[in-house]
Amino acid sequence: MDLSKQVIVSWLALIGIAVAGNSSFYTPEEDLGGLTYHRAANDQLPNVLIIGDSISIGYTTPVIEKLAGIANVERIPVNGGDTASGLRRINHWVGQKKWDVIHFNFGLHDLCYRHPDSPNHGHRDKINGTIAVPLDQYEKNLEQLVARLEATGAALVWASTTVVPDGELGRIAGDEIRYNQVAARVMKKHHIAMDDLHAVTASFGPELFRAFGDVHYVKAGYEELAGQVAESIKKALGEKVKQGSNHE
């Protein structure tokens, strides 16, 4: 096999591994562009990393555009899934790059109920299923994730988990409030800034949701989320600059 064919085979194998490893964490086809959209990096600008699930994939592209000329914004190359998945992959996601700000969330997949026989996306089933990550384990997982992210030296911004609407097949409306309360306690303990995306989505009318019972949003909904995310990142960048000048 010549070199070019070897490269193609290796590339296809890597894609297969990535897809297989992320098969349980659903991202709508309409939003997949957020996984690959990017702008050319500017070495003079700070680096920002977005970590999150399909909701973050939906707002990544407009966040990149809103922060053009302000920061190099990247995201993890997959749907981040739940905290258990995050713990397995966080070292790979963070890598060796120096990050100035990391904006992160886990939650919707933690509070999801699944059953192996369910025909729904991701085997969601809040009637017969088992919750992915119980609340007490969620807190423990967040503590470990925060410790790893703090080690990067980046300014951290926690995004609260967005609204679970009535009619969601694998999630119970209101559970996100309990998970957000636990997350807020962890973030407060570690003095981590919080971006309240739950409050933003709680104000959304039905026209901003993709469908009844769907946790995903139409473009206008993601634009609103992106505006909030971009502002929280700019604020974190400003605070980091102040801290740096105070230590000179």
C-alpha cells in the first residue's frame, strides 16, 4: 500500500473511532457545523476553549464570530456528553495549549434516563430507563473536572445547564434545576465565574425551541445564547488582564 492510501485509511479509521466513541451523545445534523467551524488563529490574541454538549455545539459558530478579533475561540471536537465521559477525555481535550479562558458545561447528559431497548435517540427513556449520572456522583465528577481545569491556569467560566422542556423523552423537566444547584455549589467553592444559560433559555418562547420536547434550539435561540456566552468570555478575559497587571 502506498503512502497516500495509508494516510487515507488511517484518517478513515480515526473518524470511525471518533464516531463510535461518541455514538451515545446525540447532536442534531443541523448543528454539526459547529464542531468544525473555525477562524485562522492570531498569535496576538488570547485563546479560548469551549467544552460542552450539543447545546454548546449549536452556539459555537456565532460565538466565534462575535469574538472575532478579540480571541481565538476553539471547541472540543465532539459532543462532550456527561461528566463521566468528560473525566475520561479531559486531558485530551485540554492538550498542551495555553488557554486563557475555558467556558464549560456538563449536565443534560448526566440527568438523562436511558434504557437499552428504547428506540429514541441515545436510548432515552425517562419511564423505564436509568439515570446516567446520579446527583451525588455528578458533584464528585465536577470536583475532579474543576481540579483538572484549574491546573491549566485558565480563567474558568461555568455555564449552567439549559432548560429541560416538558415532553422531553429521556429527561424530567426541573431536574436541571437540581443539577444546577449542585454545580453552583461546586463553582462557588472554587470561585469560578458562572454564566447563567439556564436563565436565558427559561425566558425562551416555544418558537425558539426546535420542536416540542426538544432541548435544542433554532438558529435565533442559539444566537441569543451566543451573545450571553461571548459577553461572559469577554468579561473573563478582562478579569484575567487585571489579575496579570496586579502581579507585575
